[in-house]
Amino acid sequence: MENPSLGMFIAVFEEVFGKTLFWAMVAAAAIVTVLYLYVLIRDRSVSWRKFLLAQVSMPFGAVLAVVFLWNVTHSGFGDIGGPVDLLVLLGVAAIGAIGAAILVYTIQSLIQGPDRPPQ
């Protein structure tokens, strides 16, 4: 990996997850991102009440991301071989936690609509 490129990373992820699952995950991430930006622009501010519930979902997202990765790669806790594997696992957990928070916040905002200040 002297010269890593975007194409190389895409090829690796397609090999790990399979083309269909990888591109479905990319599409899902793009859709959630667009909806999240829509909600932020529509509401013009962050609802801290919704954000708190989104933060509560973060540990669940971290665990689900790790379990999902282990199921897709047919791995488990005993397959962690060294510090790099642990760092990758922590990175997957962090991405899962952030993704869960964004997803929960977006779904709440789409269902409940913008918070209105008391008049």
C-alpha cells in the first residue's frame, strides 16, 4: 500500500462486504446524510431535547456496528490479533455510535417536526 487511493479502498470494501451490501450501505449513508442536512436547514437550529435522545442511542449503535462487522467478516472477539485490530474495532464502534446518533436525531425530527418555542 505504497500509494493508497480511493479506488483501492472501494475495492477492499467491496471484497469485505460484497458489492451489493457495500453500495447499499453507501446509498443508505448518503440518504441519511441528505435528510439530516435537510432537517438542520429546515429547523435552523439543533433541538437539544432530540439531541439528548440521539446521544442515548450511541452505545447501541457502537455495539450494533461491531456485531454487524463481525457477522459479515465471520470473525469474533477471539480473532483480535493485535493493537491495529483493536484500533480498527474502536473506529468501527465510534462510526457506529455517530451514525446511530445522526439517524435517531433525523428520524425524530422528521416525525415530530421542528420544536416550537413557547409563546
